[in-house]
Amino acid sequence: MSGIWESITAAIDSTHLLDQIREVDAAGLFSNPWFLVPFILLAGYMIYKQSWRDMALIGIFMGVWWVSGTPYMQTLVDGDELKVEKILPVVFGGGITLGVVIYLLLGRS
């Protein structure tokens, strides 16, 4: 089992996927027509099909992505210490977000 996990992590490390995700320019991304046109078409299609759950999940994903890049998140760790007074709102916010996602996926039909 650990051999499979090691091969997966080696594949992810070889593609430098995590570095690419960290270096995303959000302002540049949402002004790029190669991203914006398909994104608008996807949103329009989801509105047409009235798939509000999927739109909410995409919105939650984008919100979490945006929050993870804020200066507040960068100040959670000071040196080698985790600041408890700053991490508690993140934990509660993450718990609420996870609860909403679970409700959207499992609670409603």
C-alpha cells in the first residue's frame, strides 16, 4: 500500500503541480479569455440546467481558493509556532464549509 502512495506522490512531485497551483495569478486568470469564455459558458449552462448545487460547490471551491491566498492565512504560522488565536476562526470556518458541502452532496436529493 505504501508503494502505491509513494508512486502517486512521486508522480505529483515530477509534474510540479503543487508549485503551479501556488503560483496562479487570479487577476490574470479571470482576465484571460481562454479561461473566462469557457467559465462563463459553464456558468450559463449550469443556470440553464438549474444545477444550483454544482454552482454552489464551484463557488465554495473558488472561495476556499481565494481565502487560502489572503495575507491572513500567511500569518497563521510565526516561525515554528502556530498561532492558536488565529487558527480557530479558520478551523470553525472550515468546519462550517465542510458541513455545507456534506449537506449539499448527501443531505439533499
